[in-house]
Amino acid sequence: MRRITSSGGTRTGKHRHHRAVSGAPTGISGGVASIRRFFIALLLFLGVSFVSSIFYRAGWFTSPFDPMSWRQPQDLGLIPTDDDSFDFINLDNEDIRLERVLKAASMRDKTVVLTTLNAAWARPGSVIDLFMESLRTGEETIFLLNHLVIVSLDMKAYKRCMAIHTHCFALTTEGVDFSGEKSFMSKGYLRMMWRRIDFLRVVLEKGYSFIFSDADIMWFRNPFPYFYPDADFQMACDHFTGDSNDLRNTANGGFGYVRSNNRTIEFYKFWYISRLNYPGFHDQDVLNYIKYDVLIADIGIDMRFLSTTYFGGICEPSRDFEKVCTMHANCCIGMRSKIHDLKVILEEWRYYLSLPPSLKRASVFSWRVPQNCSLDMLNQSRPPSNEIDWR
């Protein structure tokens, strides 16, 4: 290789290097200093790279171009563990995660759809799959999946939620395992039901209204047109008297629409603390007691009960396929019985949808349930009351 010298001649790169080295002493020290700076910079670069690689492998940060680093908001902060327990990063607490998932799932008016799930109902082919399928096949219901938050009560349910849905929230309860099937009215069942009520109060306090639905409810139509527009709190019934204001309606806590305001927040606080006055009863039974309390009137809440014509169940099925919005596997104990009869309900609905409009209007349908579910089993769990008609 030949280079141009300052005098205009030519000199090889080798000779040029030799001349620079054999020049003035200042050139030698300058060259050594340059080499020293180079090696210092190299050592610093290698050191920073080594430390960064350790942090990267530990998961302290990820590259913004790594597609695996872009995760759902509700998944941030959760570390799956082999023992199916919850372990959360301290900097990402439950309140922050809840705010993220509610914001991501919210409608424009800050309304979300909520359901709870534990491992027993999360298995493939179990209750949650039927619930999701009903929302996909119902009339004008598929959009509600964008606003559905599945609240998981254990790690197995959370993992399954993340596999089938977008908006998942892991609700923890210290020292309690909600993963197994809870026998109706057992201590574990009651803890789970009351944890749910306290959680719903928190959602209201964050300014979010909600439709709450048990997962053992099949959705067939968009329910919003069938809600009372000015009510604060409206809930489905096991039995409906025909009057939405009648306190003798037997409320069912598995489905309801609640607006976020001061009245509903105070009501949920009162509902939750009332468990202490009725030990051994679940939230639904306690609600059927406290709805007569004078404090309800003092709170000023507008409480309404939803007709079983639109929001039916095995206790009292809707008799009009042209109007039914939801069907609940209430008055039914045991997961196998629920799954069997829920499948029958969903099959009935699919058959109805397959008919031409003329036959839909002309035909008189009736549900083929209960089959495995038994209405007599529920009577064993009814609390005694002189004020409530349990027929």
C-alpha cells in the first residue's frame, strides 16, 4: 500500500510507521499514551457489557426491540413459580396491576365486565370455556370480550387465563388456597365469596362501573339495553316477583350491574362488614337479609332486581328465547352437574340460532334443564327467614 507524504513523494505504510516510531521522544510518549487510553476504554467497555449481560439475564431490563418484552399490562410483575403460588415484584403491587388491567379493558364510560376464576373452573373444557364460547356466539356479545377482565384466584387459573384471554388479573389472598373446587357453603367457599365482594368494592372506589358475572352463566344477548338506566345497583334473581322494586325478590349475587358512585361504594362496605353479623352465610344470603336494613335507605341507593325473563337461570328459566340475555346454572351444586347442564343450555341456544326467523318467532321453546342439576339440593342451604320467600 502506497501513501502520499507531506513532501509530495510516496512512502509505504510500513516505512511511514517506522519513521514515526524512530522520530522525536514526544512521539513515543504520545503513542504509548494513545495505546494506554485504548486499552482503558476497551476494559471499561468489556466491564459494562459484562454487567449489562448479567442484568439482562436477570430480567432487569429488556431490549425495546425484543418482541417478548412487549407484554400485556396485567402480566407485568408476576413471576410464575413451580409450586403454583403467587410471587410479585415489590415495585409492582396489586393496586398498580389492577389499575392497568381496568384501564386496558374499560369502555369509554369506565365500565368493565368482570368474572372470577379458580383452577377448578379453569381446566380445558370446563366452565370458563363454555362462558367464553357463549360470548362468542351470542347476539351482539362478542365485543364484550374486549372489556372482560378475568379475575384469577390462584396461579393455575391465572396461567389458563393468559393462554385464552387478554385481560387477566391475579387476585391474591394471603394464606388461602382457592385453587380446588370449593364445596358449596364450605369455609373455603365462603372465604372466596367474601373476597370477591371486597374486591368489587375496590373496583368501584377506582371509579369503574361493572357488570359482574359468575363464569357459570351463558350470555346470549348484549344486556345493556335491558338494564334500568338510572339504577345504582341491579342484580339478577333466583325468583322474580314481577316488580323490580320488590325487596321480596330473591337476589342472586352471580350477576349484576353496578354503577360507581358514593352510594354503591358505601353499600359494598356495608355488605362486606355485615358478614360479621351473619357468620356462616355467604354474600348472597347476607344481601337478602340486609336489603331490608334501614341503613340501605339512609345510603339512598337505588336498588333494582332484574327479571328472569331476561336474566334467567335453572332456578327460574327464561321462557322467551326472543328476550333471554343470560342463563345461570344456579340452583345447581357440583361442577360436573353444572358443566353438563351448561352444555345443554348452550346446545339449545345454538339450535335456536340455526332456525330461520319465521320459525324463531313461531316456535315455542323450553329449556331441557335441569337434568344433572337438582333443585332439591339447594333447599339444604337456604337460611331461615320470616321475611324471605324461598319458593
